[in-house]
Amino acid sequence: MAKFKAPLIEEKSAAVSVDLSRKQQKQYGRYLQDFNQGDVFIHPRAFTIDRSFAQEYATVFHDACPLFLSAPYAQAHGFQDLLVHPLQVFNVVLSLGVQNNSEKAIANLGYYNVQFLQPVYPGDTITARSKVLDRRERGEGKPGIVHVKTLGMNQNGQVVIQYERKIMIPPRKGDGPSHGGDPSAPFPEVMDPQVELPDLKKLSPDMLAHTGSNTYFEDFQVGDIFVHQNMRTITDEHVPWTYRMGNTHPLHYDRLYSQSLSGPMSGEPIVYGGLVFGWLAGMASRDTSENMLWDLGYTEGYHTQPAISGDTVGAITRVLALEDGPMPGTGVLHAQFIGVKNKRPAEVLEEHGEDLFIKENDKKDLGKEKIASKIFEIERKILIKKRPS
């Protein structure tokens, strides 16, 4: 350890002349030309998720599954400790990638094939890297679409999450240096993903009392539509939560930036979509995932409308399929998950009926209008405990 005398700090600004030719204004993020198929970006920074942050996420986002709230409950299921919520892991990994992937983005076009492969515990440190799968140009001067795959890894080099993302990114105007990635950098994606979980143990009556009695696998039937009761008015809290996740896109916290834009994103800062995703999932948890054992992941999903501070959001879940789980005492629930804003979910369902469950991107081909109050759609799979005998 180095030890030295603390220096006296003297003011020097008056004695140093100002040279405006030395001005620097660094830019962050990448333009369309900076993405080449096969490039790998090793994202800067690492993120240690401590216990207080893990529990804060689970409570602020209203999750009812005790695996994220109670260490004794999680340990009774064979886990080392309480689990960091999968969507918190997703948010941290996505945010670590913003500087390379989407800080210049016009829009996040969707999430694809989200898979959670390893438990993340308080104290684990997460890093991220992305690989460019494709770059699609849409004409000179027009924004293009970049398709990336992102890995989140723990301090032991294990991939804890992998997913794909499509992003709309503008081209660089005029000539400028390219800032591509390194196609030779390691990218240890898991080609045949396996999830390894502890064997399900018999719980004591005290532990069984941690969850409700009507959210076991047997309580769901294909076709069930759950109109989740609670909604959430998003306040300016979304700005510090954007910082908490490490997301650096100014659209989410810089009003001067957001007001300088044109089109539907112009105006107030847009709530970072991963936070909206988290709040919607939390509001659904008492009805669907309270007895969840593992979040198996998500298919393609879209933020179909933006949210801003002051919007009130709610959720609806439709059960699509049920099957026995890979472990004794478990089952898999496959569900469609819908988010709405500024109208009660029951009101939106009554107004639009079956059309609510049609993908918004398919509406035009079907001669149907998009639903302004619908803000999110995705399908998910959850591993849920069967009712103990």
C-alpha cells in the first residue's frame, strides 16, 4: 500500500490561459456504419449486485415470488441464497450494452430468445458482451436495423443470460472514423443451453405459507385470461432507476435531448423499456409467478408504444400451453403477456377483445388498427411448482 503526504491544493485557473482551440466534446454510442456482421463488443464496466439492490428491485417492482425476497425460502428450495430477479439481471446486462449497442438508437425494435441459464446471487458481478448478427440498411441516409446477440456473464465466466435484440440506428452523416468491434474477441454463447436447478425439496408448513394456495401449476388452464388487478403510475422515479441499471441513453433522462427529437419520441424523456417490462411483470406476479421456481425465458417481444412519467400501466396474461416440467413436482406454463397504459386492463380487454392478443406488427396486413393503449407484448415460459401432496 502506498502512503504519501497529502498535497496542498492551490488554485491555478487564473494563471492558465484559455485556448478554445483545445475544446473537446466526446460522443458516445455507434452509428449504423460501425456495426459489421461478426463484430464483438466487450462492454465497458462491470456491475456487482449487492443484497440491498437485489431486494430493492424485487420490492419496488412489486414481485410476489419469495425466491427474490427471502433468503430462508430460497435456501429451502436448495438455492445458495435469495435470487437476483431475472429481469433485474436482464436490465443490468442490457444497460451495460447501451454504450456500444444503442446509445445512438432511434428505437428498440424488440427482444428475442431471452434465456436465463444460471442463478445470480447477491454479491455476483455481471459483465456483458455483444455480437453483431446482422446489419440491414434501408437506403441512403435512412436509419437501418442492427441485430445483436448479448451475453451476460458472472465473475466465474459463466453465461447467466443470453438474448437477441434488434435496434433501429441512424447512419453517420458525412465521413468519419469507424468504431467497429473486434471479430476475434471471445464470444462464449451457449449453443445447447442447459439449466441446472436444485432438486425440489419438501417444504415445511411455515415455508408453504409464504405463497398463496391458488398459484400452483394445477390452478392454470389453457385459455385462462388473467386481468391483473393492480396498476402502477410511473413517476419521475424512472430517471434514477435508469441510472441504477446503468443505462446511459439520454432519451431516458435528458429533457433537452428528448425535446430536440422529432416524431413520437419527442417531448418528455421516455421511460426505459426494461423498467416498464419489470413493472408489468411484477404486477402479474401474484396471479401467475408467485410459486415460480425458474423464469425459463421469453420469445420475441415489443414495446409497441412508449411510456412517460405520469402514465399508469397495467398487465394481462393469457395461458397458451401447459406441460409437465423437467423436474418432479414442476410444470411449465407458456403465457402471452400484454401491457397497457392509461386505461384499466379490463376496459382495454372489453374494448378490443381478441384483437388485443394479435401482434401489433401484424395488424396492418390484417386490415386492423393498432391499439394506442397497448404498450407491450411478449410470450414467456415459467417453471412453476405443482401443489405439494
